[in-house]
Amino acid sequence: MDTNIQGSKPRRHFPRKYAIILGLLLGVSLLGLIAVVVAQKHATRKNNKYGIVLDAGSSHTSMYTYQWPAEKANDTGVVMQIDMCEVKGPGISSYTHNPEKAGMSLQQCMDKAKVVVPAGKYQETPVYLGATAGMRLLRKQDKNVSEKVLSEVAATLRSYPFNFQGARILSGGEEGAYGWITVNYLLGNFKESVWPRFLPRPFSSLGTTGALDLGGASTQITFVPDQEKIESQGDIVNFYLYGKNYSVYTHSFLCYGKDQALRLKLVNDVQGKAAERYQDPCFHPGYKRTVKVSDLLTNPCTAGSLPSLPFSQIEIEGTGHYENCQASTQRIFNLTHCPYSKCSFNGIFLPPVQGEFAAFSAFYYVMNFLNVTKTPMDEAMQKIKAFCSTPWDEVKAEFPGVKEKYLSEYCFAGVYIMLLLDKSYHFTEENWSYIHFLEKIGDSDAGWTLGYMLNLTNMIPAETPYTHPLSRITYMSLLVICSLMMVALLLLGFLFFRQPKCMRKAII
């Protein structure tokens, strides 16, 4: 039986292979459109900005150059250190008799900055110089000389084509606070979660990390304490960063950097001595050093504490005895007087330390040299004890590339750091592992310089900057997946509705 109806035309069906080709072309076109939009929105050439900070410390000056994408200036963790230059010679506070040379000493590093920073960015690149404890001591000793040194330094920096923003002496509190900002900025602790605010959060923030800084002339401890235990409001700094309040404890101990602490110990040791030669347990057996009495009498940290001596210099002979060195060094801390419920030393209030701490600068350099950055507290003491008792000739033979001055003082510095952290800051065997001795976080040095620049360039907003609920990678992945699903559904629909009615009934 002929089922064809007379007069009707046979229905033409669109070939399946053409439908597939059409669907593929549609998908490729859609993906191409997405790629064009993304390429247009995110140009391949980033508009980077730059900043330069000079850290004028007591023993040396370092210059740091930073870079960040302009469109992300207010995001945490986007600023990256791209260069570090060590200025040759001592710190600027050492140029008291020739202040002009303080400025001249910076020229080599500033010339290097002209190579690191693109020429087209010179005029918009800020340059800051912050002087720390060495200049704080010089200002106490002779204010006019300190101002002359800063003036010469500023004149040199102003002669370069960058946007010079000033040279100033930081307070100890600023140094500690900016170091704390640097650490937590680089660790991403200020970053707001991208979890939508209208949904309950699966977990809370882990909090901030404390900062332990040790230089040549001062040391700082900074962290967020238990709010109920703050007894000294003068040591509290309040920040409002990225939409959140932080009450930060910070204290700087001037004259308790490792170099000045050694001078304090020497003054205590020689008081009452009738002879110009004495044995020092904090130097290696066989080591000898001569110290001028005038250097101790004119130093701001020791001036007035040493009576006139019948000799002009002191001959030191090392004995390398850890326990005696510990006892001798501990005398520079006053651990008995405390007008608060708890103190560090010299009657300074200290809340109970809590949480993780980043220990940087000389904390890291000394402990890294002694190979005790990741060892338990008791084991670290034993290693330092063994190092101190090593004869000086053996130490020199083992470390021929280290300058004799630094090499000879690692024993004292190790003992001093252990005392400072244990007896003064009250770290114990239980929470010793919470201290992380580090030089860098990512590619950036830990220290106050980055926090200082972030603050002065207003890159840390008070309010939380707008953040997308999804990362760029997640957003693009979902966009592509949804687009492919849409193409697949269109293609299936097209194939379905082009089938004869009888086949559609069969499918149903």
C-alpha cells in the first residue's frame, strides 16, 4: 500500500553532519567572542607603579625597590619587592664628622634604581628615607649634627629624577608598627574573604602574626594582645585597616639592639676593674680585642654609667663559657622592678605573648648563622653553647669568608637573643615553635620599609575594597562551561525539532 499522499511534497531533512558543523562553528564563535572580551579588558601590558624606600639603620643602609599593578593598588599582597641594594659603608649616623659623605654614600644604590625603574616612571615613583635607632641616638647626642646629616642625605636624594618624599627619623613605635604591617600584608592576613557576606562563614579568620625586630641599636616587639590585659595605653597603636579595627601592642627598646647591648654588657663588666685586661666569657677561647674607653664614655647608651678609669683602653680575652656569658649578659636587663601585672624588662609592660611571630632582621641573621632557626629551645641553647666554646682559631678556619668583627660577636648575639626571647619576652619551650625566624616572605624582605611605604602612599584603605565573589580563573571557567552547555542544548534542540513527527513520538 502506498502511504504517500498524492499532491504532497516529500519533506526535506537537514543533514545531521551539517547540524554538527553548524553547532561547532557556533561554539567556536562564542569562545572567540569571550577571548576577545577578556583580552580587551585585561591588556597584556600591565600598568605597573614603583616605590623606593631607604632603611637608614645604625650599622648600614639598605634600599628597597617595590612594584605593583596600578589597578590593584589597594589589594593586599600585590606589592612585590623587585630589588634590594646594600649601601657601601656604615650607617648614616656614623658620618658625624663629615655629613656630606652620608649623602654621597647613597649614590651607587640610587644610580642602580635608575636602571631598575623604567625611565617613563621616574617622576611618579616616590622615594622615602627612614632613619631608625642609630639616628635616634645621634639626635639625643647632638641634634644639630643629626639634622645636618639628614639635610645632606635629602639633598642627594632630591638630585635624582624621582619623586622625593622626604627623609626623617622614625620613632621606635613607628618602626615596630610598620614592621607588623609589612608581615601581615605579605602573609595576606588583612585580606577579606571572598565568601559572600550574606552567607554564614565556614570558619573565622586565623588572626594576625606578631613581629619581632632586632637591629644594631634597638629591638621591637609588636603583636595584637588580649584586649582585657592591656595595662599601658602608651604602648597601644590603633589601626583601622581594610574595614577592621586592630589594637596593636608595640614597644621599642632603644640601646637594646645587639651592638648596643654588647656595649652595655662591657660597661657592666669593667665597672670596678682596676686592671685594663679582663676575661670575657662571651668571646671564643683565644680571641682578643681592644676597646677604647672613650668609645664607651661618649656613646649615648653608656655615657654617664661608667666612672673615669685609670686606663684609656681595655684588653679583652675570650673564654667562651656559655653559662658565665648568660649571667654577665642578663645583668643589663632589670627583671625585678615591674609596676604592672607582667613586664618584659626595665619596668615595661608586656601582655602575654600569643599567636605566631615572625622574627626578622638580626634575629634571623644570627640564628640562621648558628643553624638554630628550626630547632627546639633547649637544643638551640646547646648548639650556641657548643659554638661559644669552640676555639677562635677553629672558628676562623671554619668560616673564612665572614668578617672578623661579625664572626667574633655571634656567640654573644646568640646568648643575647635567647635571653631576650626567654627571660624578657617570656617565650617558653611550649610556644617556642610559634616563632618563625625568617628573612623574606615570598620575594620581599621582612622589615618596616614596605609597611612604611604602604601607609604613606595610602595603599591600605580604611574600608574594605570591593572584591569579586569569584576569582578570575573560577569566573572564566564557569563562563566557558555555561557557554558550552548552552551550545550543546541549542544543538540538541535543533536536531530534535528537525526530526520527522513519527521519530519525535518514538523518542518521547
